[in-house]
Amino acid sequence: MRCPECDQQQSPSHRFCSNCGAALHPDGITVESTGPFALSEGTGPGFGEAMEFDGPVLAVRAGGPTGVAFPIARTGNVSIGRSPDSDIFLDDVTVSRNHSQLEHRPEGLVLRDLGSLNGTYVNRRRIHDEERLQNGDEVQIGKFRLVLIDR
């Protein structure tokens, strides 16, 4: 069996890819997947308040309190991790203390993994260096799935 994400050969007994962590599934069996999505005004309980923001936010989509949005400052770096000193504090053992970092650059918002144990994913693909984010991208850090909303 080959991984649908990174195309590495895998043992048929594995449920997740040993290279990138993607869910493996036998031919003919489909699994639920996630990816970019657009969030409109008033979608779901609690999103009315989350939609009133000035600048980009990371909104929790799954793995945590759905509907919580973390505002992202328009300048400087934003730290993400399990450390209480992180700008975005994600309290779970699947998140490293200093997991990843958002950085504002002229070309846009860039996400970097800081050598975390479980990795950082953008749209279900593990990033190894850094990744420029776009509106609607899904970021997975540990068990948390967050979506970037930038208007």
C-alpha cells in the first residue's frame, strides 16, 4: 500500500503513514478528509462574534473548543505552543511547548515548525521548513485543527 499524501510504500497493517502521518486506507474505502473551507458570516454557533475582527485569526475547527478564534497581530512573530508564555496557547500533550511560529513578511503570513515532535501540517501536508499561508488554509498542530481567516 502507498501513502495517498507522500506516496511512500507502507505496510498493509499500518493505519497511518510512517513518513508523513497521513491516514492510510485500503483501496475502495473512503475516509473523511479536511481541507480549506470558506467561513461565512453567522456560520455555526459562536461564530458571529468571531467574525468581527480586525486582521487575521486562527479559528479552532476541530480538536479543541470549536469557534474559539485567536487574533494574529499584524506585525512581529506569533508563537504557538503548549508553553503558557505562547501567544497562542494550545493546552494538550500532542503540542510541543514551542511548537511553531507565525511570521509576517512582505509576501504574507508564513508558518514555521520549530522542531516539534508531532510536526506542523498545512492542509494535511507536513511542513518541513516554512509555508506561506492563505485565507482558508487548515493548520494542524497536535490534535488541534485551525483555519486561517484573513479578510
